[in-house]
Amino acid sequence: MMKTPRRPPRSRSLPMPLWLQAMIEILLTSIASLVVVLVVLLIGWASLGFVGSPATVVAATGQVWLAGHGVDLHLNIPMTDNAQAVSGVARLTPLGLTLVLLLFARRAGKRLARASYEGQFWQALVGAGLVYMAIGVALSLVTSTSALSTNPLVSAIVPLGVLLVGMFWGGHKVAGSWLRLVGIDPQELSDRYSQYSKWAGAYLVSLIRAAWVGFMGLIATGALLAGVSIFFHWNRMIALYQGLHGGFLGDLSVTLLQFALLPNLIVFALAWGSGAGFSVGEGTLVSPATTHAGALPSLPVLGAVPADATAWAYVVLALPILAGALAGWYFIREGENHLDEWFALKLSWRWLAAVLSGLTLAIGLGILVGLGACLLAAMAHGSLGVGRFTDFGPNPWVTGIWAAVTVAIGAVIGQLVGPWIEHDPATDVEPEPRSKRPTKEASSTERSSKGARRTTAATTSSSSSTGATGRATSRDGASASNTSKRTASTRTASGAGASRAGATHGSGSKTRSASAPASSTSGSSDHGSGERPTKVTASSRKVAQEPIEADSASNGAEATSTGTGAGDSALPWAGPGATGSATEQDRAGQAQDEKDTRPDSAAEQSSGSSDASSTSAAGASGGAQESGSAPTEPEEPHAVPEKRPVIGRPKRRRR
């Protein structure tokens, strides 16, 4: 038998605060990213034949890691027999390596966001930032050499940008909201402002989203142009690969270096597609209008640079315009153009309000996308620190202006085309339905469906109405017996000289003879009532025949029995010898026949009372015949409420 402990075991680990978790997480993340850089440099070192010492490779790993964050590298390489002296500052950031470091920071941000409560993420940011600054300073101090060095202060501050962007990116994936990530409830913030402020906020949020769509479209334009250029200049790139004679490891190292520079090349193509162009050294320019590149470094991917401009080069300007049209369409799709509504209320000319709101939207989208393009160009632009390659990449301001203009033009087009593409359900007016006369086919279909429903209802109710059918049949037989009894009583009254025994024998024989045609009378009344016979199963017929025979036998016995007095009647109001006259009996028979022609549902409810009245009437008439006394007027019966069904069966439509 397993014994459970009385007290839960104490945790052997101490609770770790969030800022300490962030420090450990960022430390492990930094080590992992350093290992990735070290592997790439080891491949390059092996391709060079392991020239130098391993300490040099480790020092270069720290410097390249800092360069991936955007830290400037100071070059001071002395002259050798095979190379000249190099002195300068290398500011070219390999954006591919930056993207890898950003993904590492994003992963750390997601893990820390899951470990923090709402409003506590700042603790993780502070702890991670302190550790990252310490790592940057340590790497700058430890890995700097006379040939390659970095500034410790810059190494402590600049990498924080990559870390914070990555952590916020990862935290947003967990929190789902930028405001909630920093401890602000969006609903409470919205309740503090008026409805006009909410409309203004919704307009700005939609504008930023549309600008993001245009910005991503601009990046997709650069990626498309870069891929097309590499495809058409593939032979030139292969020739440059063959000219290096690096072998497998050498070609692999060059390929990894080009992957690190691939995002830079995409930004170069973005600037070229927007019309701004880029430079590959001092005094050079590559744009759709002109191409003046000069001598380029022996890097195979630079073989994709266009050699000369062509007349169709300006066609590529349609791509950033298309990106702007996409942004304008997305804004129209959001449905938050409250500025247009405000202009429509303030101005009497609707066309002027539409023009002003459209121009404002286009300018806003152009400015936001232009700022994004300017930031990308600034990150991709740099200096190799060697010779004339101190100006390498697109001009940030020129690229931003060209991107803003082209996107603004496209935004105007998107606003004009957007309503035709995006359907607005609010403008739909549903026409009133027209009353159509039913066709012959529809009428026949409706009649057949109604008939099928009636048949189904009759079939389902046949099993429950078996007893009622038997009672109704016996009631018909009783009515026929009462008719014969009235005839017999009339004949008995006319024969005053008949003896008591002869009268009894005559009435009994006539009553027996009258019990035979009872079944035929009931059958004729069923078919003569105007109603269609209900479909009855074989089992219901068998059950219905037994009550008919039993009631017929009981009626005959009542007619032939002697000594039946008025006190044996089941009616509460029946007195001694209350049989009623022939006229009253005829009226009662007519009422009974009319009651028999009612729907089956009503007959089922009133079957009990009808059976009782018919039985008592038969007993009373038999007593009168035996005594030979004249019929007397019955007393006024009490008002007996008739039981009716809650939901009656609908009457069948006669054709």
C-alpha cells in the first residue's frame, strides 16, 4: 500500500525574480549568437589555410558580432608584402547578420513575456538591457586589437536598439497588444477620451496600418528587382566565382558573406526601383536614368549590378506606385476615414471634401512610408573603409523622398479604385419582394405535400385511436338499436288488448331482430357522413371488432331482459319510467347522428358520455315496454359540459 506524504515536499529551488530571469536568458542568447558568428569565421579561416592564431579568430568573432549590431569598426592594418596598408572606419552593417541577432532577441522576448505578469515586462527589459550593455563593453575591451577595434561606449549603447526591437517584437506575439505589453489597458485608455478623440485615434491607427502595408510592398518590390537582376546576370556571377579560385570552403565562405549582405542588396534594389538609385563608391551612381559604377570589388553578387541604363528602366517606377495603391486600398477597406466625414460636415461642397481628405491621406501615407524607406537606406548605407568605397549604398534622404512621392501617387490611385474593388454592404438596398401568383405546378406540389402530412398524421394517430374507433362503432350500433326500440314501443302502445307476457315476448323478439341490422346501419352512417374513411391498420381492425360484438350483445341482452327498472339507469337526472316520447326520441336520435359526423378528435373525447346515455336510454325503454305504462316527459337535464380537445384536427377540404 502506497502512503501519501502528509506535507507536500518543499521546492528545492528558490523563486527567481523576473529581472534575474532576463539576465540569464540574455546571457545564454548572446552566447548562442556568438557561436553562430564563430562558426562562420572558422569556415573562412579554414578556407585561408588557418593563417594566424586562434586568438585572432576569437577576437574577430567579437568584433563582427558588434558590427552586426551597427557598431563602427576601426581599421588600422599595416602594409605587408601582398597588401597595402588599410586605415579607416568600416560602417557597413551586414543586415543579414543583424536579422539573425534580431531573431535571437525575439525568442528571448517571447520567453520573458510568458514569465511576466501584465505591467511587469519592463523589469525584463531593464535586466536584459543591463546584461547586453555589459556584454558589449566586455567584447569591445577584450577583442579589440591594434588592427581592428571598436569604441566601448558605442559598443554599450548601439546594440541596445537591436535587443529592444527584438524583445518588443517577441513580447507582442505573446501579449497581442503593444499597450498591454507595457501595462496599459486599451479599454481604460479608450474610456478616458471623448468620441471625437476615439475617431481621431481610429483614423491614425488605420493610417499607420495602411502605411505598413505600403512599406512591406516597397520591400517586396526591392526583393523582386534583386531576384530578377540576379537571374539575368547569373553568368557574370558564375564567372566571378570561378575567378576567385577559393575551392569548396572558399566558395562557401563567400556565399555566407553574400547572404549576410543580401538584405543590403534588397534595399539597393528598392532605391533603384523608386528612382533614387545607389552608389558603389565616391562619384558613382546606379539608377534607372544613368549607370556609372566604375570598378567594383570582386564579390560575385556585385555582378548583378546593371551595366547600363535602358529606355524601359523607368517602367519599374510602376512597382512603388502599385505599393502605394495597395496602401490606399487597404485604408479604404478599413472603413475609418473619419477625416472625410469631418470635411463633409464642415464644407458645403462634397467634391471639395473628398479631394481634401484624399490628398491628406496620400500625403500621410507618403510621409510614413518615406520615413521607413529613409531608415532602411540609412541602415544599408555605409563605408568599406578602403579607398573610394567610403560611400557605398543608397542616399537615405533621396531614397525617402522618391519613395514618398511614388507611394503618394499610388495612394491617390488606390483611393479611386478602392471603392470599385472593395464592396461596401452598407450601401446595398434590398428590393421589396414581389407577390407572385402560385403556378399550377406549385399548387399541385402544395396540395400533395398537405395530403402527405394529413396521411402521416392519420397513420401516427391510428394506434392511439383504436379504442375510440371501437367505442364509436358500438355507439352507432346503439343508435340503430334505439331506433328499432322506438318503433317497437309504438307498436306495443297501439295494441292495448295484448297481455303482459305477449308484449314482453314481442318486444324481445323485435329487439333481437333489430340488433342484427345495427352493424349495417353503422356502416351506412360512416360512409354517408361525407368524410373519407381513415386508413386503419390490420391490428386496429382486430381490436375494433371486439368492442362492436360486445356492445351489440349487451344491447340485445338489455332489450330482452325483464324487470329492468328506472333505477338501473346510469343517467343522474333519469326518474322512474323516464323513457321519453317518440318525438323526443327522434330528436335525440338526430342529435346523436349529428354528433357522430363530428371529427374523430371530438368523437374520442365525447365517446364516454355518449355510450352512457345510449345505454341508459335503452334500459329505460325496455322497462317501459315491460310495464306497459305510457311514456312520460323527462325532466330537464342538467347542463353537462362537453369535453373538447385542446388542438382539434383540421377539417378536410372538399373538392
